Amino acid sequence: MKALTWQGKGSVSVEEVPDPVIQEPTDAIVRITSTAICGSDLHLYEVLGPYMHKGDVIGHEPMGIVEEVGSAVTNLRKGDRVVVPFNISCGHCFMCGLGLQSQCETTQVKSKGSGAALFGFSELYGSVPGGQAEYLRVPHADYGPVKVGSELPDERYLFLSDILPTAWQGVEYADVPAGGTLAVFGLGPVGQFATRIGVQRGLRVIGVDPVPERRAMAERHGVETLDYGKGVADQLREMTAGRGPDAVIDAVGMEAHGSPVAGFAHQALGLLPDKLAQKAMETAGVDRLAALHTSIDAVRRGGTLSLSGVYGGTASPMPLLTMFDKQIQVRMGQCNVRRWTDELLPLVEDDADPLGVMDLVTHRSGLEGAPALYEKFQKKEDGCIKVVLNPGA
Ligand SMILES: NC(=O)c1ccc[n+]([C@@H]2O[C@H](COP(=O)([O-])OP(=O)(O)OC[C@H]3O[C@@H](n4cnc5c(N)ncnc54)[C@H](O)[C@@H]3O)[C@@H](O)[C@H]2O)c1
Ligand SMILES: [Zn+2]
Ligand SMILES: [Zn+2]
């Protein structure tokens, strides 16, 4: 089959790779009809490069049609249409029982000290072949895949694989009091959905992003917006009676713009041999903390900071004095996709499309267009906000 593979830092290509086969009784094989590119794929492209191997199949936002199931998969049949969550979870361990599927004890990548295995996400998360491919082997298919209807287009359902539950969890964790104000840093796909969910819950929502077309998209959905710049925390305070928003979601992560030494740190990481770069990534921190530090500055005293954006490193400096003094609560983590999908399914199927899932995708292509679109998405060129690939097209 054809699949998108990682070839080196900043380089991906479509290659012919062996078709996946059933390996465990709980596996299924899914023929992929739609599969999206995520902001998290950009970390593989750059910062997580040292954990990738040439030829790794990437992608973790897939959906499609079940082609084959293992003997223990009784909930699915050939021909079913499914969305595949990006974390691989068993559904019956202690963590899954708590609704912490991203910490699944059956699939945790213990050798790396990581949580649940993820599709297409480097050796840190189990080196599981990903979903930007014609076919995908889905482990624990007796629990993970979400069965969906056959009438509506793929785009109604596709974002259940990751960004919609991620945004939902971000808003849940933000825990904004009724009628309160939520600020969202980063209006990429995750931030877009987080702001819309906030609006749908009757909150005042202010989105912050340096990219004009991303702000324009948010404004279409009832969100006030601000450009990212030095004075943004002051602006947020001015808009909220001098206190700051009740909660801030950071949907930026370690690709943030505006950190002075960031470019250098990223580049330096790119120049080191893999082993050294892994060490640097684990111990040194990523130096792209502009959005995170501004979020801490902006949130009101006693407020909540909810991190959806992914960060790394143990030496990333944090303003602990301010965090303590302001009594800020911080919640974060990889999304527990299956915890939220039952609640989200009726919303994406609703005729009125209350979360605007049909207003996100800006670029579509067959698999062969993926390398060019990775670049476009990373550089935010051509109004690119969300890319969907259709491997069968
Ligand atoms: N927690 C999870 O389970 C989970 C799931 C999916 C994605 N993510 C993470 O969420 C983050 C966002 O993902 P995405 O797909 O929306 O990607 P994205 O890269 O398109 O979005 C990031 C946005 O942040 C903006 N930005 C950059 N610097 C900024 C700054 N200083 N202030 C305000 N905005 C700034 C960019 O312009 C962009 O619009 C990534 O870190 C991704 O890895 C986490
Ligand atoms: Zn993703
Ligand atoms: Zn589990």
C-alpha cells in the first residue's frame, strides 16, 4: 500500500510499504477514507525528530471502513464505518476505568516512561504505524474505534479522532464558572474548536493568535480575538475588569512564535546526532514557552490554566513564584479520546452543526499531496488551517 513516511527532519514522502495484517485477535484492519494532518505532526517534523526512524508511517487522525477483524473483535464487522482515536487504549484497565485512556496501563510505553501508545508518534509512543496511509492496523479494536453512521460526509466525524475531544477536554479542564470568560491562546484547529465549545457553553471567549485568517475564522463563530504581541496579557486584563480571564487554554504548544531563543534552540536540536538530541530534548526543555508564560501572566488570580498544547523537557523554566502567588490551577495532558466521544457524537451529527465541524478544513488532497501540504501547514501559507487527505482519492 501507499503511506506517508518520515524521512528525516522536515522531510516526509509517500512510499510503497507492506500492507498491514492482523497480528492479534483484538486487531482490525481499516481502509482509510480520510485522515488529517495535526499540529502534533509538526513536532515530529522538527522537535521529536530524534525519536523517529526513516520510513516510519505517521498520522493519527484517521477514519475509514473496516476491512477485516481479528477473532476477538465482536463489536465490529467488515464494512462498518469507524473513526479511530489517536490513543490506543484497552478499555478494561484501571486507567481506562477512570476515563484516563491516554494513560492506559495495557498500552503504556513503559520502556520510554510514556503513557498510552499513540498511532504514528515516534518511539516515545510505541512506534505504532500511523494512519496517513491506505490501510491501518488498529490494535485493541474491540474498544477503540467509534462506529458512525453512513449518511453524513467524513468531515462530520473525522475530528472525533483527536482535535474535537482534545478541545472538549481542554474546556472541561478549564472549568470556567457559568457566564465567565475563557481566553484561548492559539487558534489552530484545536484552538478553533476550544473557542467554539466555549461559545456553545455560553462563555465569553477571547482567542489570541498572530495569524489573521485564523482570527477571522474564530470571529465567524462568535469569538472576540486579539493579535499575539507583547501587551496581550494587559489587553486581556483590560477586557476583564482588570482581573484577567477566569481560565486560559494554551492550544499553542512548543511550536510557539515569539520566544526569542526558540529558533536557535530548535535549530541546535536539529544539528545534534539523535542520541544527544534526545538527551537535550529530555533534559534541556524546548525554549518555546512564550504562549505558556503569557497565559500564566494573563489568567486571573485563582483561575485555571488548561494546557492542550504539547510541551517537552525537564528544564523548561516556569515562573513558580507567580503561579503560587496567583494560586493558579494547572491541568494538562494528552486527550482521553474515548472518554468524550459519546457526548460529542450527537453534536457532530446535529443538522445545525453547533461546533462548526464543516468550517475548519482549508485544504484537501490525495495522499500524494501530503508532503507539500505538510510544508504549507507548518509555514501557515495559502491560508492553510486544516488539511484532510483522502488516500483512496
Ligand atoms: N493534548 C492533546 O491530546 C493534543 C491533541 C492534539 C493536538 N495537541 C497539541 O495542540 C497544539 C495545537 O495543535 P493544532 O493542531 O491546533 O496546531 P497549530 O500548530 O495549527 O496551532 C497552533 C497555533 O498557535 C498559534 N501561535 C503560535 N505562537 C503563538 C503565540 N505565542 N500566541 C498565540 N498563538 C500562537 C499559531 O499561529 C497556530 O495558529 C499542538 O501543540 C499540538 O501538538 C494536543
Ligand atoms: Zn492530532
Ligand atoms: Zn486500558
